[in-house]
Amino acid sequence: MATIRHSLQKEVFDISEEKLIGILNVTKPGKKKKKISFLCAAINKEKPVCAFIHQIKENDKGSLKKKNTWPVFELQVVDGKDENKETAEFDLTFDRVYKWVASSVPEKNSFIQVLWKICCRYLPKQKPQFINISRELLKEDGDKIEGGDIIAPGLDQADTEDESDFCALSEREQIDLERLILKSDSAVSDAEAFAEQLSKDLTMLDGANIHSMMASESQVKALMEMIDAALLEADKIEKRLNNYDEILLYVKDSIEKMAEKNFFIEQTNANNRQLLETVNQLITQLEFPQEYEKFLTNPAFQINNLTPVIEAAKALETVIDAQIPPHLIHLQAVKDQKKRFERLRSEFSKHLARNLNNLFIYHGNDPGESLSFHAEKLALPRHSNIHNELMPYAPLMHWMRNLDPKAFQKLRQTYSNSMSKLYERDIKIFFDEAKQPIAGGKRLRGSGSSQDIAGMSGVAGKLTSLSHSRTGVGAALLGIEREQWGGELDASERQKFDQIFEQVLSELEPVCLAEQEFCISFFNLLSSSEPKGANTSTASTPGSNTSEESGSNTPSDSSRRHPLKQVSREVRLMMSELFTNLEQQLTSFVNTFYRADSYCCLYIYVRLSEHVLSAEDTGSFLSITFGSCLIQAKRNYDNFMGLQINSIKECRVTKKKCGIIPFVTNFEMPRHYEKKEGTRIIMYRQDDIARAMIDVQDLFAQTGESVFKKSERRGDLDKWYAMLVSCMIDNIPRVAIEHQRTPPEVVKMENYHVLYQLLSQLKLPGLENQRKEAKQRYQEALNAYVTQYFGRPLEKLNLFFDGVQAKVASGVKESEIGYQLAFSKQELRKVIL
């Protein structure tokens, strides 16, 4: 055990400057595989002295290391298991109970005795409990060594001497020894003689000392008395020092307790400060001034008195939306404040809903500004006065949206129902007024009564009668003679329609955008579904060319968009509730003029495309409405072009002499024109025709070029140009064959020549292939005409000789072939002539 003790002291405790006091070889109970483990009691070498209990275990490399360390003052219970029966098991209780089994009972008892002595010395007031241990082991007067170190029982003095360090000679002793050796010459050569000489000298010195001591017996006696007195004084000093040690230990214990109390006091103060901060924050969050309560219970909603009401409502919203920690919600004071706030919210919400509901109904019944027919210029009435009167209530509407969503939805529906009546009436009168100038009637003037509105419905009747007069054969189709066309609008009326339609679209935009911005601001419609400035899903412009339309929205355009223009689905829904008849009236307006004059679909398609493509927000209500009408306009446009193609395919020439086919003439009159004189057609040269005046107001190409001149929809016109010209080229031979009185080659030659000159005059890049094909077919028809009619002028005579050649070729003898008179002389004369 001494070897293990020495090894542990050197390898483990010298490194941490500790001194090993007790050691015990232990194992855990119930373990089959037992590793080397020691419980060691040690004290540090520095002051103040502290005692520790270490668990030392052997690691995988075979060296001993500290596994666990417990201060002795944390030791609570030492349990020997059985006081009367010897057992190697015992328990040590620190933060939990540790069970051990000692290698032997004596070693266990010795270690427990060491723990008892350490506790008596270093923990006089806080000793742990020693239970189930023999009282003989628990003695306070343990063995002492110099310096107050405790000697563990079971370790004899020899062990302690073996463990003591070697004491070297002092410098003076070394000098005296050298001097003694130098005096004797034989000290080195004859050691035995030198030792004998030293023995003799020692004997002589001892004798001299004895004689000296006996001679001074009285002095020795006095010295002994002085030593006894010194011993008594030393005992007194030792007792006093022990008392001082006890006092110091008590002071140390008291200081530790005071430090612990100071820690608890600081912790308590910190908790109190945190509690005070939490309470102050809670009071600040739930503080609602008493003067605000009267503004909520008896609110005055006049515009001049709205400021304090709005401030009180915002303060109530702040305390209701306060973020209170969950563990504070169950406080009774918090519950009481919440009930109070809920009562104020409910009462104020009822007052506010009643007032705003009455206000919306009042403005819905108010005619507002003058209607469009009161002005000299066609205009849609604005309702900015209503918006200005309602805008001061916007903060209260926002408050209602956040704290009472059901009442907010009802108010929003009331506003939509009230204002939709105004817009429905204004839009109906506006479109009726827009139809009247084109129909030829005078502008109606009146007070907006039901009789006046009913009178304006006659405008649509006039346009409808125009459309009925040109349905069927009378429509302005390329494959029909102009004399058979119905009552179309003239060029001036078409220009007027284009101007009025542009004015209609321009008047709708500011009214819809003003109402949309008011709804967004007043009802705070961007706060719930989409944040302000968020990019909404951009609806593609309805129509066939979606790629062209989407390409027009460049990044620079999108970067300049206003945040309010990025509307949400909720905004579009509300706008559709306000403008219930806008799409229906606009579609009816478009279809009415399309039925009155099919060429109007060109103007409608171009104008609507311009407004849709130039819209800053393609997802807004107005853009979607225009887009829906653009779909209808595109259908009308495609239907118009389809009817033109069908008319070309079904074209029939009923005249006796077939010249230029109607669909070529109606498409575009070339710079040479035809003049009929009897049954002959005189073709004038281009230089002669330059001085002539030709009315081209109904020419298809001229109209299309004037409408689509600067439009982004020019590509659509070019596509239909190609289809129409290709259809003409394909149907010219059909018409030529069907007409029996005019040679087909003549019809094809004339029409292909006119069509070629037309395409050369238009100079359209998309029609280059058709122009080359027309020129080629013209050459083919010209060659066929020259070959057939100029190469064989006597047709009947040629037929006769062809028959003779056929007979000869079939094997008939020449003698058998003869001339038979098949015609009279008069008929032969006519044939020859």
C-alpha cells in the first residue's frame, strides 16, 4: 500500500500540488469486470487548506488519472451499512449516493477514520453524518505529525520514515567534516585506524561532557526547570492557538454563509428588478387614458371633431393588439383590462358602423356632379366630392378592418351597393350619349330623368336598324359588287367613331383609377392579401398575340409602377361590384358599331389594344375589363376577316363580260382604273390616271393601312393580308373557269396583272412571295392566251384538218378520205372571214 501511495502522490497529486492523506482500493458493487479504482482523501498545499475526495482510475494506457473530484464540504452522509457486522460495502452521499465496495474491511475502517478526522479538523461546524459506523472509529484526537498532518491508521512509523525525504548535510557540517579529514593523514589510506581514532576522540568528548555536566548539576537543574516552564508556556500557547483556530474556522464558516446569503440577496434583487420592469411594461402596454373612453362611448363623427376620436380609436387598437407574454395573460388584472377594452371596442364599433352605413347610403342616393349630357363635351361624371368627404374617415375604416372584420365586410358591401347604383346610371347614360353623334341624332339634354334616359335608348335602335339593313348579302364584303353593299358608315363617320371611342376609353380610365385608389386607401385593401408594392400576378392580355403584348412590358416600365397600382384580388372583386355594368355596356357598344359597320372592328381592335398594352398594371380591374372587351374585339376582327375570305371563295361574276373580279377591285383600286364604253374596256396608263380623282373611302387596303398605320397590332393585319391575297390568287382561276362568256386566260391575265400592280404599289414585306406568285401566274396566263388565241385563229378549220390527220394516223387510206360539205356557203364565208 505504501508503494501505491507513493506512486499516486508522485504521478497524480504532486502535479496539482496536493498531499495525499488517505487511500482505499474500491470497486462498484455488482460489476463482474473490475478495474483498478481508488478513493483518495487529499488536501491542497496552499492556504486556505481545502480537503477533497478523489476517485482515481486506471485508463486504457495504464496510467492513473482523476475521474471524479468532490469537495469534502459537499459530503453529506457516510454510511457504513452495518455497525455490528463487518462488511466491505459503504456509501458516500454527495449530490447523489455513490455505492462502493472496499478491498478489505480494515482498509474501509481506516479510510472512514481518515474522513472523520478530516471533517473534525476542516469542518468542525458542518460535519457530515456518519451512520452505521462503530463509535471506536470516530475519535476526534487522531494521531498527529509535525505540521498538523493527519496520519492514516494502519500506516506505521516505518512507512512514514520511508516516505520522508533524504536530508543532505549543511554547508557548515560539510566544512567541519573536511577539516576533520585533513587533520588525519590516514583518513583515506587507513579507514579502520581513522574510525578507531574517531571512536577514541568521541569517548573522550563524551567523558568530558559527562564531567562537565556533573560539575554543573545546578545549572542543568535550572535548565530543566526552565525547559519545564517553557513547556508549560508552550502548552498555553498551543491551547490559545487551538482556540484561535476554532475561532478562525467559525469565522470562515460565517463568511461562507454570508457570501451565500449575499448571493441569494443579489439574486432576489435581480428578480425584483426584473419583476418591476415586467410590471411597468405590462402597465404601459395596457394603459388606456380615461379621457379617451368618453370619445369612444359617445363619439362625435363630425369632420371637425374626428381628430380626438381617431386618436382614441388608435390608442384602443394599440392596447388590444399589445403583445403580452402568455404567462401574464391569466393575471386577473390583465383579464379585467381585456374585458374593459372589449366592451369599449364593441360599443365604439356599433356607433362607427351605424354612422358610416348611413353616410354610404346618403352618398349613394345623392346624384353628385352633373351628368355627361350637361356638358358640351362627352364626359363621364367624377365622384371626387364623395371621395373627399369620406377620406377623413379612412383611419376609422382601417380600425374597423383590424378589430371588427365582420362589420367591416358589411360596410364594404354597403358602399359597393350604394355607389354601384350611381356608376350603373352614369355609365349607361354615358354610352348612350356616345352612340348618339354617330347615329346622326342630336345630343339629348335633360335632367337625367327616366324619360330622358328612355329617350336615349332610341339611339341604339337606329344603329340596330343600320345593322339589319346590311346583314347577309348587303355586307361590305370583298367578293360582292359595290352596288350590292348595304348602308355602311362613310369615312367621316368612321373617323368620328374612332375619336369618340378613344374618348370613351380615355374617360373610363381616370374614373376607374380614381375609384380604385380611393378603395385601396379608404378600405386598406393592400394590407391583408398582398403588401404594398408587392408584385401581383400579371394577367396576360387577352387576345391571340400574347407574346407581343407581354413583350411590351419592359423592365423600365415595371420599375416605374406606383405601389398602389399593384392591386390585389380583393381590389378587383370590389371594383367589379362597383362597376357592375361596365363590361356589359362596353361590349354592347363595341358589338353595336360592329353590326352597324363591319370596318369599325378595325378601329375598336386597335384602340383597345393600345389601352391594354399601355396599362401600367395589367392585373387591375380596368385592364381586365378592357382585356375581356379586347377578346370580343379580336373575335369580331377575326370574324370580319373570315367573312372576307369566305366572300372571295364564294364570289360569282354575273355580268355578261367578265373583267376585273370584284374582290380585286374592292381590295384596292390600282393607279390605272377602268372606264366602260359600251362593251369595251379601255385601260388608261398610269400617267393619264395621275390627274384623275378616285374615291377610295371604301377600299379595303386603304382603310386597313390608315387604321393600322402606327399600331402595335400591325402584325395581325399583315397576317390577314397574306391570307387574303393567297385566297385571291387561288380563286381567280375558279372564277375564270366558271364564267362561260369570257376566255379564262383573259380573265386570269387581267386580274393577275392588276393584283401584281397592287402588291407592287403597297410595298409590304410580308406580301413579297404573293407578289412574285401573282407576277408568275400573270406571265403564265399571258403565254397561254398568246399561244391559244394568236397561234390558231381559224378554230373550225383547224379542227377539220386535225380530224384528217387523225384519220390518216389511224390507218385509213388516202383514197378513202374525201371532202364532204358540212356547212353551207354562207357559214363557210363567215368562218373564213
